[in-house]
Amino acid sequence: MTEGSTATAPSDDHAVRTETEERLVARYTEHGVAPDTVRGAVREAWDRLAGARVRTFVPILVERSVRLRLSGA
């Protein structure tokens, strides 16, 4: 990876994905949403963005997608 690159290493991507998932599970289970429902929403959102060349905003986009999906849950 070059200096200033917007891509992340696979291990960094995994760590960010795990952190994002844990944060969202904690937030939504407080509001009565099942953890598996939150994890599924995170997984689907993350998978939709799997081919994104610029990874910087993926966690933000995943959180937004999950929020929109679960706002009625």
C-alpha cells in the first residue's frame, strides 16, 4: 500500500467491520432488536459494498444502511 492510499489491508477491514458490527449490535439491542437481526443487516450492507475501491467511508455507509433498515424494527 502506498502512502496516502485509501485502501485498507484485509486485516484492517476485518477489524473495522467487527467494531462497526459490535457498536451497532449494542445500540440496537438496547431498543429491542435481536442481535442476529442487526448482524444480518450489517453483513448484507457490508457485502453490498465489498467491491468498493475506496474503503474509507464503508463503515459510515454501512451504519447508515443499517439505521435505515432497522428504523422501523
